[in-house]
Amino acid sequence: MALPFLPGNTFNRSLGKSKYHKSHHFDYSNDVSLMVGEAKPGIGGETLPGQKQKPNSSKIPRGAGPDLPTWVAFDKQVLCFDAYFQEAVHEKREEQYRIRKCKIYFYLEDDSIQVIEPRDKNSGLPQGTLIRRHRIPKSPPNDDLFYTVEDFNVGQEVTLYSRVFKITECDEFTKNFLGKLGVRVKHVQEAIPDDPFMQHRKAMDESMQPLRPYEKHDTLKQFLDHDRHVLRFFCHWDDTDEMFGDPREMVLHYFLADDTIEIREIIPANAGRDATPMFLKRSKLPKAVETLKQPGVQTDRTVLNVFGPMGAGGRYILDSLKTGAQHHEYYTDADLTVGSVINIWGRKFIICDCDDFTKEYYRTKYNITDFPVVKYRRDPPPPPRRELPPYNGFGSEEDSLCSCMGLLPKPPKRDFIKFMEKDRHGLDSNVIRFLAKMNTNKPIDMDRRFIISYFMSDDTILVFEPPVRNSGTIGGKFLERGRVKKPNQPNFSTHLSEYYNARDLYVGGLVEFNKHRFMLIDADEYAYNYMERHNSEFPHANIGLVMNKLRELVRAKTDEITRIAAGATSTQYDEFRNMVLSMAQGQLTEHEIVTIARYYQDHQEDNTTAQQMVAMAQEQLQKANFDDFSTMLEQCIKFDKERTGYLDPDGVRTVCNTLKVPVEDDLLRNLLAIMPTNEGLINYAEFVNTINWRNHPVMPLPQRTSQIDEKWQGNKPGTQIECVNTPAFVHDLLNAPRGQ
């Protein structure tokens, strides 16, 4: 029983309400202002009693997924329907209407619709997109509304711009989507009526009979598949039987696009022939050579008869059976193989070879893997040996040879990289010195000693004879610095002479300089160290090669060597040398024996390196009379901004360069490297006191490796090998090498 409409018996409809605005009366449609009318809502936007709200877009219920806007949730999701519409045809007897099939696409993101008609061959109608994608309004009187997803289903009719579309089918996605919305979709496809005109055209096509058999010769596919694909063969034509004939080389190109052939001739230099661009123009090549045909003989069709005048108004009959046609065989790719002989208009060509693309083509298509090359030309004669004129004696041999290489003589190029690498670097002079004596029977020359210096930077040799008092000979330069030829070579030859190099100089070796024979009897310590560091260039100083050579020589004396090793101890060098000579039976050179002895000698610690550098620095300062050490200390204090008493080595070098301290830069670097450091910093006060030759002088050392002593006559007893570790040598000789 309803409550009476009396005060106190009604509910307050404003409870919980927050919007009390008054709705507007006017709106815009197609840029025209009009009154809202019955669609006007009440206070706060609520519908009035009895008022129905018309939907402006599809109402799709929310699912369990994220709350996304429609244009994001339904992006790229489209409903597809198959439909047709009937179009009337006026003033045509053959047909009264046409049935046109189309597809309707409904885009869920914005309720837009697109209608597309598939194209039919020779339909004569503008097909494709019938209605572009946009929102389509409904038919009047609901033209203020737009079509939504609820208006589409299989079996329904939809009017789009006065055209009635009958929906017959939809795809699987559309069925599933409409099913989830609660729409029942028919599973049986609606029948599409037949188009009478299309049935009539189909019947006419089937009943047509051609006047002659239809011959289809499709060359477009071959052109599209093999355009720009060319097989290349190298051919040979032997024309020596003819007068003034000679062998000729050809290149045959086979075009796969249209089975045509062209031939180009390879004309060598100075052949006396014109450089024609083409030997055979591109065309089909017949296998059988006949006389040249008249125009009109080789045709695809034969005209049987002609009615009426020629040209306009005349008719003719073609021979459909080709009774007068002439068939010719042309060369194809199957006929062109390596080794075959082809007939080029009466000329016999032999295919000798082909390129890689051609080989791959025949491997793929014909499964041919063997391509034997036909040798058709003689091997080219070796190039004539270039005879150079003999050396004329002016300048060096390389300089004279450069005058034969061109009209404008150029000076010979020096090995600048070797010069920079092997030139003097600080204490490293890259000069190896040997002590030598004359290999002669003259008593006056037997006691003479010579210093042979070999300069690694330019492979030059200097021979110096130290002067000896009351010897009867004047010392000094015996041979000026330069390259020295090896003996037994002609003075004026067409080939470059051989010169002595560093591998030819070793202790115990014999050399001959300008008819003077020398025997190398010793080398300085720097030479020994240099050759041992670069033992790949000096085989006599390579301990590994020397020990392997000695093992081969004493292979049969294992018992004797074992007996020697039983009571062996460290021996003197002379005893060790005699022992090795007896083992090697004179097969080892003196340098190889020294190499073994130096490797197994008992080394002693050398603590004079730092003292030598300090003595050298003080000597250079004393010679330059530099004693302004207080100014040097003040400059170091200025550089030390935090007054810690320490500077980095670069800062100390900067101070020395600023004051122009007369100490070589290499020596200064090495001296700073041996100074004690504190986290990479040097106590500059201690460094200044170290090089102060007035307040803290040091004793100069007589032995200096930084200078070349011209009076050097071999190693002194203090620098020679004194004691050799014989047990270690014998152990390595009988067993595996030790670090060799």
C-alpha cells in the first residue's frame, strides 16, 4: 500500500545530492545553434520523469580488467561483417538490378564505420572504398543519433546513406565479441542472391569459341625472373687455317632473360686489329647455318588470303594450323657447356672456361659440378730479365743504380725507421765493439790490436788501432767508417754487392776488410749484453741454439759427462773452456763457449749503478761550473705551494730545465728514478744535496759505460768471467733446458 502524498509522508529526493546546476537550453549541431528540446535534462543533469536518454556511443559493459578509456582498450579491434546491397539499373535491357557484395568494418575505439567493396575483374563499376571511415548517423527521424555496436547483427538490415545493406556473415572475432555482449548471433550464413547480369556474362564466356587455337607464349615471367642475369663463357676460335689467320679469344654472353647471345672479342695490345665493340650482336643464335632468309619468311603466322583492298576495309585470313611455318633450333643454356664446340655462323668456337656465377647456375639447375678448364693458349714466356749496367765507380752502388730507374735520378732511400730505432738513446749506444788481431804471418803485424766498431743504425764499420808506444806503427783510424764489402766480389758488377752485417761478427770469427784479414778475439760487455738481448739476430749468442748444438755433439758421450758431473764444482773459465772444447771436438766457436759461460757464471750483486749516475751528474755539473744549488732549492720551494718538502719527478725536471742545469735529460730521468719516493713524490732537498758536487762530492768511478773508450783493448780481468757453475751446466746438458 502506497503512502499518501501528504506532508511528512514523502522522502527527500535531495538527500546525498551534490549537483544542483541548471542544464543549458541550447546546443550546436553542424555549427547551427538550436534548442535542446526533449533531450534537455533536469536539475543537476538528472533525467526528468518519463524521459529516455538516447545513447550517443556504444555502451560496452566494463570487465574485470583495468579501467582504461575506450580508445585505449579497443585500439586496433574491428568488427567485420559480410553484407550486400541491391542497386537498380535503369534504361538497360540486359539487367534491371545488380547485387553488390561488400564488407562493413565497425571500429570499436570510436564507433566509426567503413564500407569496402571487393574489386571484380572487368566490372565497369568504381569499386573499392564505398564509404570512408567515420561515424555514420542513423536514418530520419533518428538522424541525431549515430550507429552503435547494438545495431549490427547477422540477418539485420542497416541503412547507410539511403542504401540498405543486408548483413549475411561475420568473422569469428565478431561472433565472440557480440556473444560476450549478450547478443545472439546466427551460426547459419545468410544466402546472397545471384546477380542475373553476372550469370549472363559467365554463360557467354563459357559459350565463346575462338576462331583459332589460343596460343600463349609467356615471356614476361622469364624476363622478370632472369633480368640482368648473364652467363659468361670464355671461348677460343682457331683461325690459323685461313690466310693471315691467328688464334682469337672471345667472350660469349648468354642472356637468360630472352635466350639471346652476344660475343665480344678480346684484342691484345699491338695486335694490329681495330678495337671493334662487338663481334656478334645480341640475337638468338641458330644451330643450323643456312642462307639468309628473305623478309617475311620467318613469321609466327601465315596469311592465307586477303579480301578487299589493303589497309582500311580489307580483311585477311590467318593460317591457324601453321602449315607453312618454319621451325628453327636455337642455342639454349643447355647446349653451352665447358669443352663443347658451337657453330657461330660457320665458325667453330670452343668453350674453354666460365665465370663463378655461371658455374653456380649450372650447379643449381643441371647439377653439374665438374668444370674442366680447356687450355687453349701457351704459357706466357717469362718476362725478360732486366740487365742493369755495371757499377761505374761514381758514388755508392745504390746511388748509381737509381740513375738507371728513371730519367730523373732520385737519391736512394735510407731505412729511416731502423736509423731512429738503432741510433744512440741515452746510455744505449747501439754500437757493438770487438777486439781483433791481424791473421797474418808477418811478425810485425802479429802483435797489433784493433777495435772494430759496428754501428747498428746504418750497418757501418769503423776500425781503430789504439796507439802503442815504441811499437813502430802509428795508431789511429785504420778504416774510415762505412760499409765494408765481403771479399771475392767483382768491383764493377751488374748486381749489388754483399756487405758485412751484424750476424757476420762474432768472437772467434774471421773477417776480411780490404785485403786485410782480422780475427775477432774479444768483445766488450755492452756487445755481449746487446747480442744476448737480441739473440734472434745473433745465433752465436742464443743460449738455446748453442745448447741444442752441443747436445747433438755429445749425444754419444753421456757416460763421460756423467762422470765429470759427479765431482764437478764451480770451475774457472779456462778450465771450463777446455772442458767444453773437448766435448764439442772443436765444433763450437769461441763466442758460443763464452755465451754458455756467461749464462752459467756465478753472478755477484752490483751496487755501483746509483753511485755511477751520481758521479756522472756531478762531473757534468763540475765541468760546466754550475754551483747555484741554493737557487735550485728556492725554485723547488716555490713550486711546492703546500710546503710539504716533496715534488713529483716532472716538477723537479721542470725546475732543472728552467735553470738550465747542465745535466743530460736521460741521465736526469734515471737519477730521479733511483731517488727514494714518498707516494710517488721526491724529497727535492735531498735530491739537491745529492747532486751538490761542492758540499757532497762523491768519488768518480773509472769504469763508465756511457762513453766509448778509444783505448779499449779487451775486457780487463775484473770484468771477465771468473767462475762458472759447472754442475748446473752439466745438469741442463743431460736433461731438459733451463729457461732456454
